[in-house]
Amino acid sequence: MQSQSTIHSSAISNRSLLIASVVIAVGFLATTLAQPTVLVRIPLQNLLKNVLHTDRSAAAAFFFWIGLPWYIKPLIGILSDSFPLFGSRRKSYIIMGALAAVAAWFSLISATHSYSKLLVICMIANLATVVASTALGGYMVEVAQATSGAGRLTSLRNLAMQFSYLVAGPAGGFLGAMALGWTALACGGIAFLIVPVAWWLVREPHHQPAPAGVLHNMGRELRVMIRARSVWATAAIAALFYLAPGLSTALFYLQQNTLHLNTQNQGHLTLLNAGGGMLAAVLYGVFAARRFLLRSLLVACLLVGAVVALGYLYYDSYVHAQIIEAIYGFGYALGEIAVMHLAVRATPAGSEALGFSVLMAVRNFFNWGSDWLGSALIDQFHMHFDTLVYVNVGTTLLAVPLVLMLPKALVSARDAAIGAS
């Protein structure tokens, strides 16, 4: 029979996991949906293409540059880990970042249809969102490592993000036909959602800066990170997974120019893609994470994520597009969840925000940079869309051999086994 202390510890762990699940679900929903690349993406793409008359590479470059705050996410991570605000390493950063994002989005209401002004405001909104998201990531890693819930919390994070895309599809398509100010109001309201949740539910010990000072703490964290080989191995796998020349902007132009879809049709396709992703997140979190070794999950999910991209070779009608988007959303989400599961496992204790933000910065840089690359290959080098698809698949497959080289201690265990130990 289990001892009373074991049962009590298990109950505390389950309660912590439940509270963290609420914070993570609401937090990543708010910090994902209220991004320029999510709810605002279709309205902005429509504005860039049909009002400002930019080409594919200029439109993709816009989204790459507004993502600049996401590429410097590790700087926010090390600040969150090393410099508590009002005694808090997570809660204060979440709330302050969310409130700053609300202010930035409301300022977009009066913005003119200027490429440069839109760029600056969206970049500021992203910077505020990065502050909140980085602290959320550190909070998630702390709870996951304390409760052996890495797979479940990673799946929940992805589920919240996929739900954001699910909402952003039809909502973005609808908002794309309206004045941009309505989109700005919606994003501001959504960004505020995490404020009351973080205020009431995020609990953490009171932290005081070390007597040696913030710079000493930062130096210590950097030394830990430099020596963390598992983090850099995970970063290499993430880079290859996201490096594949992106199809997002190229698809947007193909959908309007070749398939003659309107923004509502495009929003419906985003909804189907996100629906497939949500199904993948549920299956991974409920069924796969606690039953299979992480190495097996990584290999299987990366292979599926690569192969489903071949469906874009048949992207020649609205009916085919709907089927392809749903299947691709499922396969791509499986690959991404497995990579993020590995990221949580690889993050060193004590540097939760920094470690996870390093991996997220790699993800964001290569994800949005690859979209610019894919658009430039079509515009500047006249690469055919089908060729781009094959290059995309091949690059993703390169990540599989690296998985087989990861240390056994990192990937040769299930979450359930870690919890038991």
C-alpha cells in the first residue's frame, strides 16, 4: 500500500498540474491569438497584397521583421530568471507584458495604411507579447519538471495554440473585410485575458535578487546554458524542422491568384488546419506521451510531419485544399509537439525561462525566416511551388538522424517512468 506521504505528495502534484493547466491554456491562447501572425495575419496579408500591392517576398519580409522580438526571446528569458520584479520571476512579467500588449494593439486603431508604421506597431505588440510568453514558458517548464508532466503540458500548450489558429481562421477572414481598427480592438481584448488568470492562480515563492547582483546571476545562467549540450542538440533538431522553406505566404498568394479564394475561404482553410492540429495535440497528450519513449515519438512524429507536406503537390482546387490543410495540420502539429516535448526535457533546472526561450527563439527565427526564404525562391529565383514542397520535405527529414544521436538519458524514458522515479 502507498504511504500517506506518497498519496499526499501525489495529490499536491495533481493539484499543481491542474492549476498550471488552466494558466497555460489561457496564457498561450491569449499570447498566441493576439499576435500579428495569427488573428491579424489574414487582415494584414490582405492589406499588404491588395492595398499596398507588395509582392510575396516583401509581404513575407514584413512578418519576418515584426517577429524580431521573438528572435531575442532568450534575453527576456535570462531577465525573467535572474531579476525578479516585485519578488516574482513569472507572475509580474506575465501581467506587465500582457498590459503592454493591450496598449500597443489599441494604438493600431489610429494607424494609417503605411508599411513602416504598421511594421513598428506590430513589432512593439510582439515585444510585449514576448515578455508575457517567455514568463509563461518558464512557469510551464518549472511545473512540468516538478510534476513529470512534460508531455501533457506541452500537448496542452500546443492545443491552446491550435485552438487560437482555429479561431483565427474564420475570425481573421471576417476581420479581413473590415477596417483594421476592429482587429486591433479584438487583439487588445484577447491579450488582457491572461491578466486576471495570472493574478489569481500563479503562485511562486517570493524571490529576492542574489546579493552578488543581477549580472552575477545572468553570468551563472549563461555558463549553465553554454554547457547544456542537450539544449543545443535540441536546438539543432528544431532548426532543421523549421528551416524547411516556408509555404505560408506562397500559399496565400496561390489561394487568391490561382484558386481565386476570398478571405472567408482562406479563414476556413486555417480553421481546418488548426482542427487537425488540435486532434494531434489531444492524441499526443492523452495517449502517446505516457506510453512511448520520447525517441520513438520524435522519429515517428517528424516522419509524419515531413510526409504530409507532400499533399501540397495536389493543391489545385478548394475541395483538395480543405482535405490537405486538415491532414497537414495534424501531421505538422505532431512534429512540433514532439520537438517542444524534447525542449522541456532538455531545459536545465533553474534556467527554465532562458532554456525554453532559446529553443523558442530558434523555432521562431527559422519558422518566419523560412517563409521569407520560400517566397524569395519563388519571386527572385522563379522556383516552382512543387519544387518548394519537395525541398521542404527533404529538409525536415534531415532532423531524424539527429534524434537517433541524442543522449539516452534524455529520450529513452516515458513521462510516466520519470514520474515513478
